[in-house]
Amino acid sequence: MKSFALGGFLFAGVLTTVAAAPPVEWTYPVTYKGKPVVGAKVGFVSVDFDAPLGSKAETSLFATSDDKGETRVKSTSGSDRYARVHARDKDGRGGYGVVFSRGRSPDTLELSDNCERTGRVLDVTGKPVPGLKLKPVCLGPESVSATGGRIHSYPDTPDWFWAEFPPKLAADGSFTLTGVPVGQSVAVRYEAPGFGAGRFWVLPGTPTTVTLGKSGAIRLTFTGPAGSKPDGIRITANRTVTADLLEATADTEVKEGTTATFVALPPGEYRLSFPYRGADFFPKAVAPVVVKSGETAEVAVDLEPAAKITARLVDPDGKGVAGAKLSLGVTRGSGDHVSLPSAKADSDGKIALRVPAGMVQATPQSVEGYAVRKFSSNTFNQSSTEPVSVAAGKSHDFGAFVLLKTIELSGVVVGDDEKPLAGADVSVGYSGSNFGSVPRKTDAEGRFVVRGLNPEGGVVGLTARKGAAITAAPLGVDPGKPDGEIRLIVSPKHAARLRIRTVDRAGKPVPGTGIELMHSVSYLALSGAAAGFGTGGRAGLTDAEGRFTSDVLQPGDNYTVTVSAPGYRSVTTAEWVAKPGETHDFGAVVLIRSDLAVRGTVTDRAGKPVAGAIVFDKGDGPKPTETRTDATGQFTLGGLYEESAFVSVRADGFRLASVPAEPGGAPVTVALRRPTDPPAPPPVVSAAQKAATEKLARHVLGAMWENRVAANDDGKSTLRAMARLDPATARKWRDEEKTRTGGKSDLTGELEAAVRDRDWLKIAKEDADEAVALLKPLTKHEGFRAVCELAGQLLPDAPDNALRVAEEAVARARGMDEADRAWTLAQAGELVFRAGKPDAGRKLIEEAVKRVEPLGGGDRNAFLRGTVACRVALYDPAACRKLIDPIKGASEFNRHLAQACARVAEHDLATAKKWFAEFRPDNSFSRHIARQHAAYRLVSAKPDEAVEIARGIEDPTVRACTLAGVAVRLRDRTRAAKLLGTVIDDITADPTGYYNGGGAGTAAVVLFRAKQFGHPDLAGLRDKVLAARTPLEARYGPRPGDTFVLTLALTDPDTARTILARVLPDPERPNLDGLQRREALVALVLCDPAGAKTAADAVLARALETKKGYSYTGLDTLVAILSRPDRFAETALESVHMIVDFTEE
């Protein structure tokens, strides 16, 4: 399910009723421990999303909860408004929520007891900050686990919410925050002379230490073509949030002249953006800017002409729809998105707008009485265009968008006695493309009217309820094919509920556990194939026995439960689909404590205590935690989970060390090594593990072969995998299958292909002609690809043999169909060029050029022109660009420019560097690929340039992996080892912003490269990788812990096995989904092959149940890895699509 966050609550589509007319009043019940709260002060702050240039907060509205705990206020008009809601009762307990249209989340505003949050603010020398002012401004989640180490804020808190709880600041820089709802983090705004202003986050757990550096500045200087003036340009600077969870935002404007300056900015990296203005010139996007203490960063900004966008909004007869709107978004590169206010059509439905150059996407919006006709095939967005590249000074016409007149459908709600029910609640939704509105309640005769439906929008679902009576399932209705009056039947017999119990590890109940329901639906038009709208909200608390039973739930909808209690880690259940009349029991959910500590001593190798050492753990608690050793080297590190941990220690004059520890268990001793001490023994893959891996491979392949018929699998991939591992057994299997089918199935081709794939490089190095003969049976495209791949593998070590294979590539290219001859000749020509025959290779490439020069720049022609152009880049950059520049699509243009950059860099580095800045805006990796491939081609001859180019990669994960790739290619082994260590040090210093399993997962990829290289201190690097971990739990989306364990297991399977026990506990392994958690299955194989048998057998059992073969079960991935012991690690990375090295075309 694809989701996005709004105001701290999770959404993924549309279900709740959207009102066509503004509601008269908002209501919100206030409770404490599930009981109504009388006399609570409740403030509503409405927000208007139609306000120019973004949202605008309106005046706060206040009310007091009545004797039933309900609060009512008159809402403002506007269908796109919602309100932030905060409450305090007479005892100071606080809570929050949001109301939108006629919905609210959570459904009940539950107040929480208060607690304190403490910390200390110091400067970089460890002294208190003079003149410091603090103010709490926002609430947030209990931990940053669910957001990969990044904070996700809830609604901003108004000043009155903290009026009775002012922060307390002591002379030594320590502070205390009171009035914080239990389980919540809080953002604190700070301001101090010489240090600027910003805000930092204080999370539950150990006290927070904030270090502030002296402020700096950014000065922007604008230049542009004649007639361009920067007057009135607004600039926003946003500090990139790192592990310090410190945020800063500032705005400024060019008032006169050509410069604008941000002053008093906290040091750090800032992204600059330029809010939209309808002008003739716009600033170009600029790279992130680093602000240093006491310094002014100078930034040059170029102005360029605006692009012009036109469109028309019409009815089915072609008549313009006055007042209809068009929403536009412009993407100008990674992370740079310019939002524009909706443009309103004139009396003829026409719209004309000046926008920044870039990738422009248009979304038509309707007016009352009209709906947008879908025109996109995108399941989740059928009313937006694909992004179109529009250059500066150019125009693009999106043409006409058709708006359809909406229709109304009437219906009635009846009970199971068939009598109409007045006052029933009706909802419409279950669609990603059709939205309507219904009254809040049915009338006296049980009737309702659904308005605003799109006749071409597809099926919608309607549900109803009154008290405990509810519909048995959503009723699907197609507005374009109405079939009489809608009849919704509700009954208490249909009601679904869930129950759950929370206990600690000792089995004792955990009363007062917060229960949050995540509710999602399925789009009826897609037969339940796509997830729709979801809401998350507090549903209540467990009782004294740790039990909770929900209110009535809608059958057919999907639910998950998240349980959380102070001092414990939150847990989210598996998804449950509600059934009519069912009360689903999730059983006992075990909560793990999150407030334990590790105690121990830090010494040197001689046993002498090390005072002042920093002891920290970023990955085994709700948030990173650290402390320092005392004069005797002792420490207590709190805020950790009730399970195995790895504590890291850093001290001046020593190497960083990471050791295993048990929070709440026996003390640990950390013996630090000095730089002059010998390194610790490197982690190894034991012989026993290798034997267990081979045993697992034979077991899995044998079971798959034996059950292939029952699983409805053709057995081809299984036999091919066994042929790579054991050709004799594969031949026996082939003969068995031939006998079983009476000769109808002959897998000899699979057998020969596997043996060929395994042996052809070795054969080619010894005898190129024999290798070419082996490839003769392959068909046109398959054979050409195989020949080119083999020639490329031979080039570094056997260029003469590579030339012989390249000649075969030429022959195969000439035998291709006319449509494929140009690009194959160019590719074969490059191989000849690189194998020592540049003149002959160039001649072949020029032959290909003549074939593609007359072609246009769209569709398949773009591929042909680009593929040939990349090869021309080997000797003529100008001619290369003549072929590439006419390519229309931004992605295709960038793809081929990236490949050309790498080839040009070898002989014309200045031109390649110029091209690095000429990529068109898109969301691909092409600009990173260009630098990676160029760096790899340069590393042997120009190592300094290779490192510089790699460091210029914007994406942190690709940059780290590329620098590691450069390191292992360096001839200077001392420099290579240093570079590998530096890359991991950079990740450890700030592990946020990485994928591939987060910063630690990326660092583990670098660690694997260090292992391949033969780094002299592999154990020391491994300890740094462990120090880079962030909390592994992810509440929604992919599980970074799976990926991290996988990458770590490539180098240190023993340590990975310890972490895997947390990420994938033994009880979960038989239920492991090999497709949804493919990374976990691969990680299990890598670090615990003996234990992987249970999971593999369970995946096989499910394949036998579904009878759809072994593809897309996880077994196909498993055997691909296990059958390649010579490329075990590389295949594991490739199988889960890890971003390490991009394939060069």
C-alpha cells in the first residue's frame, strides 16, 4: 500500500466522505482512559489549502467539552480546509488530533498523562550557551524507528498549550520540559545571540544533549540575461536534518540590487528553494550549500527565462468550463520540486501560466457539478499527465482536458427487519478515481443522496452503520450504470471486532497500553487488487489485564493494530481482513522494554581505565543514546531495548570499538586498541558454515525438483541451478524428466546453458575459438548479448582473445534484422576499438552512424541514436552530442548522456565534466551513473580525478558505493585502505539519508568491498559499521533491518546472526514470506544456512498450496544464490537489487 503522511496521521487514497458543501460545525469527543472528559479546553486551528502559495493558518477557535465529553465549534467554509486540534483538561493532561471535512483522526481525542523531558544545550567547547531562549513548539512520535532515523512531526502546538508549562533552563545549560504527553517527543525552538535560531527534538529515554555551533550566513548573487531582474525573488533555506535532529528554516527576499543574504544560520547543509512567482524569469536550481560557523557561503544563482504552459478545460461538447482549475508541479532535479498555486480557467476554459523550466506535470481540477475524465493508465493517479520536459523560454500546450457533469444517486438504509433507519451514517469511497459526498445522517425515512459522482470514474463502495448495526460489506455501485435505488442493509449480526492482549516478556499484563488501529480498504474497481485509503488513530487503552476489544468494525476492510506503552517498544500486528460477525483475537502480544541500560568499563589493552570515552548506541533503542565514562572508566548507557545490543566506544588516541552487550545483564569490559596496536582478528566465514550452505543448496534444490510437478513448475530453473552446482546430478534429473514425460520434455538445453555459463570464461581465456563454438547454438539476440559479455570480460586480461570474440560479435551484428543492425554494429565496433583495433572499430561505428542519422529523436529512434552515440563518444564528443541532443524524452536523453560521459572522460575529461551539468530534470540515477562509470574508467590512470568525480555524486548511497568501488581499483593499496575507512567514517558520522538498509547497510556494502580488497583492519571497519546503525524497526514500508543483516553477513555472518535473531525471531521463520521479505530470506541463508532450512521448507510448502510454480516465491532467488558458490556474495546483492555498481551499457 502506498501511503503518505498528513499532520502525523497516515493516509493512502480516499475513503472518508468528501463534503460538497461546507459543514456547519466540527465536533470532537475528548476522553481520558476511554472515559469522557468534562470541561477540557479544546483549540481548533483551521488551515486553508487554497490560500496562495501554500497553506495559511486561520484564527484559533476555542470550545469546552460538555458533560458528554464532546466539543463543538462552528467551522469556516471551504472544502479543502482542515483543523489542527489540541486539548488540555483541568489537570493539565494533553492530547491532539485533526478534523477534516466531516472526518477526524483519531476518532476520539484521547488525553494522556504528562511527563518531563530533560536535556542540556552546550556550545562546541562544552560550555553553556549565553542568552539562550527555549520554547516547545511541536509534538512528535515516541521514536524515529518508523521513519529511518528521521523525525516526523505531528501538528504544531499553539502557545496556549504550553502556557502552564514553561521550560526551565539552568545556568549550566540543562533544561526541563514539563507538560509533555506521555509517549511523545517534543520539538523545542531555540534562539541565542551568535548561534542563530532553529529547533531540536527531545525524545523519550535518556536526556538529550544538544551541541550548537556559532552561526554562519549565505549570500546569494543573481545574474541573468538582459531584462531579467531578481527584485522580489523569495528564497527559503532548509537545514538538512542529520542524526542531531536539529532543524532550521529561514526565508529572505531580494529587495533591491542583485543580492540576498541569510544571516544567523546554524551551521550545517542547507537546501535552497525559490517559491513560485509568476515572473518572466526564474532562478535555476542550486546545489546544497554548507554553512560553516562564522563564515559566509557565497552562492551564484543564474536566472533563466520562464517556460509557458497553456491548457483548456472543456465539457464533453468542447465548451470551456469557467472557473475550473489546473494544478501544476515542476520538478527540477532530485529533491527540487516547485509547487504552484492552482490556476483558474477564464470564461472560455483557457489557462496560461509562466513556470520554471523543468519536468512539468499537470492535474486538472473540477468545479462544482463537474468531475475530471480520467486519461492516465496509472492505477493510483488517473487524472494527471506524465511529466513533460519544458525548456527555459519554451512553450508547451497540454491541450484540452475534458470535465464530465457529475451525477447523483439516491438510496435508503434499512435494518435487518427491512425497516428504514433514520440517523444512520453513510460513507462512500473504495475508489481511487471516483469521489462523492453524502449527508452526515439519513433523513427521517432512512434516505440519502450521493452527489458529485463521476459517471466514468468506476465503481464506488457504500457502507452504513447505526450503533452496533453495520453493513456486511461495501456495496459496489457503478455511477455510469445505475441500477435503481441503492439499498444498504445494516445489522448487529454483521459487526466485526478485534481483541488483543499485551504482556511483557515474563507474561505479565501491561495495562494502559495504547491501541492504534490502521484501517485500509481495497478499490472495488480493481477487484481488491490495490490498497486504498487508510487512517490511523488511537482506539483506546488496554485494561488492568492488558486486554482490549474494539468497537464495531466494517467487514471487508483491512486492519492492523499498533500497541505502545511507556517504557516499551511499539509492536504492529499482521494485517487482518474483517469478516461479518467475527471477533478476531490477535492473542498475546509481547512488549519489549525500551528503558534498560548497559553497564561496563572501558580500558586500554593493558587494563588501564579510559576516562572521558564516549559510549554510544545508535541502533538498539528507540533513539540514539550516548554517555561518557567517569574517572574510573565506568559507564551506564540507558534507553536500550530488552534484547542483544552492540555498544560502541570512541576515545581520543584509540580506535573505535563495538562489542556485544545485554541491556539489563552482566557488565561488559571494552578494551580499546591504540592506532599502533595490531588490529583484531578479521571476521571469517567458517568451513562449517560453507559446508552448511552447500548442504542447504542440495536440500532446497532436491526438494524443489522432487515436488516440481505438484507445484506446477516446469523444473527448468531448478535443473539449471543444479547444473551449475553439480552437472552429474543435473544430467540424472534431465534423464528422469525425459522418461517421465515420454520424451516430450527435454531439458538438455537448460543443462548445456548452465555449464556454458559456468565455464565459458575459463575456456575463452585458453581458446577463444572453442568459446565461440560453444556460443554458436544461441539465437540472434541471446547470442549477440552473450558474445559481447564474454568479450568484455576478456578485455582486461586477454585482449587478443577478446578481439577474436569481438569479431564474432561483428559477424552476428551483420546477421541481425535491419531494425537491430545499427546498434549492434556500434556495440561490436566498440569491442573491436577497445581490443586494440581502434581504426577498424571506428569504421564499424561510423557505419552505424549513417544508419541512425536520418532518424528522429522519439520512441525507438531515441534508443538507436543514443546507443550509437555512446560509441561515437569514444573518439568524437561533438558528433556524439549531435546524435544525442535531438532525443526528446528526458529519461532517454539522460540515460545515453550518462553512458557517453564515461567514454568521453577517458580522453577528454574537461568535456565530460561539462556534460555532468547538462542532464535534463528527471528522477533517474543517470547523473550518478555518469560519474560512477567515469570514475571507474579513470581510476587507473588518473586516481585523483576519479576520487574527485566520485565525491561529486549527490546521492549519498551511490557516492559511498562508488568511492568504495574506486578504492578497490586503486593501485596504491595504502591509499585504498585509507579511502575505504574514510567512506565508512563519513557514514558513521551521519548515517541518515541512505537506503540499502540505511547508513549501516551502505557501510556494510563498503565493508564487503574492503573484504574483497583485503583490508588490513577488517574487524575495525566492522566495528564502525555497527556504530552506524540506526533503529532497525520500520513501521510502514520496507524493513531496513533485513537489508542490513544481509549486507553484514557477506563479511561477518556470526555478528549478522545475532542481529538477525532480533530482526527475524525464530517463531516468525516458518511464516516468512519469501517474496515480501526476500531480503530476510537471503540474509537467513547467508548467516544461518542451517536455520534457513525451516524457512525454505515453509516457502516450498506454500508454493505447493498455490500450485503456481516457483517463480515469485523467493525460492527462485534462493537457488540463484546457492547455485553460484563462485559468485555467492555478488549474486546475493544482485538478487535483491542492491544499489552497488550500475551496469554499463
